[in-house]
Amino acid sequence: MNSGLLKGLDLTGVEQLNDAFFIMLQFLNDNSSLFDSVDNLCLVGCTHITDLSAVCITKLFPNLTQAIIYDLCAHLN
């Protein structure tokens, strides 16, 4: 049975992805539970995100159990 909930988000290779994307999602989410069902996130090759994105990700996806972030960039500390 399909519950219709988003379980994962694969943004592999989206080179244009940056902090603004996650800030926008956080603004759109605005204390709702739109992304509570997301438990895995893949950001391989997303080279323009920084620590700010990591902060947003922890707030946006409270049930995240797997985040694949290798091959990111030097912007993450």
C-alpha cells in the first residue's frame, strides 16, 4: 500500500544546488510536517552547499536516518 509520503530525496548531480534551496524549503515548510517522512537524502556531487545547508537539513528532515554526502566540496566543515 502506498502511503503517498515522501521517503527519500535524491539530488545527486544537481550542481546548481546551493544553500538558498534549503533555506527556501525551510521557509515553505514553516513549522509544518511536510518533510517529516523523509528518512534518506543523497547529495552526491552537490558542490555548492555549505554548513548552512547542513543546519537547514537537520531542521527540515527530523527523521533522517541516512544522508549520503560524499564528493561534496570544501564548503562543508
